[in-house]
Amino acid sequence: MKNTIAPKLSRRGFCLCCIGVASIGLAGGWLSPREAYAEAHQLVGMIRGAAAKADIATHKLRGGVYILEGSGGNIAVFVGKDGKVMIDAGITATRPKIVQALNSLGSQPVTDLINTHWHFDHADGNEWVHAQGATIMAHENTKKRLMETQRVADWDFTFPPSPAGAIPTKVFSSDNEVVLQGCKLHLVCYEAAHTDSDVGVHFVDQNILHTGDTYWNGIYPFIDYSTGGSIDGKIAACKKSLEIADDKTIVIPGHGNPVSNKAELKAFHDMLVAVRETVSKLKNQGMSVGEVVAAKPTAKFDKKWGQFVITPGLFTELVYEGV
């Protein structure tokens, strides 16, 4: 187990970890960044297959809170006297290693699970966690999305309805306060951002904030317009998280380096704002999406943020769609 609050950047927890930049460019210059991304239409199956081989790294934070990194999105765990509380369930294929990691934290059962949103790399494990006795809590739109067929155009994939055991039984649609296993949690409802089902979880006494996929640390983010996401909502979500955080807050992003802070979150927010402003100006000048991509509006941020699966070109297209 790692006992640290400043690990090196690891991308194992990123939902597209097994694809890599090379496979995004399969078609070279023949496809737009978005088309090349969708060309890897088998990515969901690839991710699940890679997850079966993935290792789970455990990071100890404070006040009984840990991060499990390596199964889709970054998973947070609170270990109470009589039970554990999980934030997100990862990908089912990593179940054996997640169980091993959970057992290493103590013999307490998982009693509660909170989903930060509906995407499979965060909620795929819902069914088995529920089967172990956990109550699932989420935004009401997460329940809706999991109960119905969902098409994510940019992944070129259609998700069938989830099994009954994976569906949250406790839902909310506005900010909420709950106490689970003695841990006080502030449940943060963001406006539609990464999806239309995003929530954050603030461990109040520990001063730890899990932002879900409203924040990706050190990499350009994906925005799922198919299920309600938007660049403006993404910016608004970051602003809300910044209002909650202070200089001592540990921030857990959905993907990227799992242990972050307010300064890094602010840098992400400022990048989003700057790219949105530039892309909006170019679009308002009548430029097509291809012309805007060619203009490289993200250039000054690419060295830091553009070195992984969501390429500068694809991120530009995602922003263009929302302005």
C-alpha cells in the first residue's frame, strides 16, 4: 500500500487507458480527430479486457480515506468502524483485485456506494458491490441513465440497461448532507458538465473532495454531449468545486494523478475557460470545426494537458460543439 498524498502522475485510472495515443491516430490524416477517436469503436471491450489485467494501487490519505487507482475512474474509500463507503465502483473485470485492496484496509463490509455519474468506468461494478450488501446512492439522472439504453456517439457504443442490482436505490437532485458509517459527507450536485448526472463528494471532516469526472488532472477531459455534458457546465462545475475547496483540501479527480489540490484544480478551470474563449471567437468568425482545429487554439496548453488520449484536436472539437 502506498502511504502518500503526492504520488507521481499515473494514468492507469483513465477510462481509456488501454488505447493509447497511437491507436487514436490509426487513420492518420484521413479522419478528423473525432472520427479517429471513434475509429477505436471497440474501445469499451478493450478497456474491460485491459482492466482484468490491471493492478490496483492504494493511496492512503487521511481520516480513514483511501484511493484505489487502476479500475476505470479513481475510487475513494472511507473505512469506518463497522463498514466501508465507496465512491464509484470501477470496472467489474477488476473485481478480484478491488476486493483484495478493500480487504487490505480491514474486514469491514462495504455498506454504501456513491456513484459520481453513470459512465461504465465508474459504475460498472455496481452490481457486485450491491450483491455484497451495499446500498447505492447517486444523482437521479444516474439512475435514469443506468435503467435505459444509452448511446455514447463519441465512443461509437450503445450500452444496454444495467441489471436491477446495479441501479441506485437512493437518489437526489440537489446538494445533500449525509452521514455514512460515521463519516459526514456533503454531496455536491453539479449542473450538466461531464454528463447530466455528475456529483462530487466532500468528506467534510477530512477536507477531501472527490470531483468525479468534472475534473481530470493533467489531461484534457472528455465531455459526453450524448448524455447531457457541456463545456460551460464543465467550467461551472470546476467553479463550484473551487468554492468548496481551500488550500488544505485534497482533491480527487475522476482521472489522472489521483491526489490533487485546489491549485491544480484552478489551473484546470483556467485552461477550460481560455480554450473555450478562443474556440468561441473562432467559431463566431464563421470558421468550420476543421478550420478551428487547424488553428490550434489549445497550443499553449498542449505540452501539459495534451499528452494523452483526448488529443488537442479532439478536445478542440468537443469545445467547438458546445460554444
